[in-house]
Amino acid sequence: MSRKPLPFPQVAVEFMNRDHAEFAGLRERLLDALSGDVHNATIDGLLAELVDHTARHFADEEQMMVEAGFPPYEVHKAEHDHVLAEMQARGSRWSQDTDVDALRRWIEKDVGDWFIGHVGSMDLVTAAFVERKGRR
């Protein structure tokens, strides 16, 4: 399926840019699977991969924020915690109802909108702060 790539900005910390690109690619692979005639096991694997990647990225980002003394760390971390909890809840819901349309709509709209907004605001500010501090 042909979709327009997620329009997210590059930030001042390279590992974040790399991880963001990987997230966008995983999301696209999952959307492709949800749009095709794919077995649920494939969707399970891709969804787990997206959640695992997100958790690792958040942990790396949070460590960087702590090391740099980023003042609004708690606000940024709270959003990470909220998003991971939502992803895990959606994964559990998918395991129970295997509603392809509901999962596809959530990944397409909610996850896409959140990602663009988060990278363009919280991550952009965080990376600029860290770069100014000369930490990465």
C-alpha cells in the first residue's frame, strides 16, 4: 500500500533521528501487514517489535535527559510512560479481539499523530538542550 511517509523533523541528537526513522519504518511495516492478507502471528510479531523498539528508545532518551540535567525531564518521561502503557493496552486488546480494522486505525491515526507531535515538540526541545550542553 502506498502511504505518505510520516513528516517528522530531524533533531540535534543523531541516535534519536536514527531511532525515529526506525520507528516510522516499523509502523509502516505494521500498517502494510494490517492492510494485507497476513496471518495474525505476523501482526503480533510486528506489534511486539514496535513496542520493544519504543521502550528501548524511551529508555535511551530518558538516560540522556538525566545525564544532561534536562529540567522538564519528568514531563517528558510522563508522556513516555503514558504512550508505552497505551501501546501495551492496545497490544493486549489486539490479542483478545484481533480486530484488524481497529488496530490499523489506531496505528495509522493516533500513533502517527502522536509521533509527529512528540518529535516536533518534546524531542526537538530535548535534543536542542542536550546539544547545547555538549552531551551527545
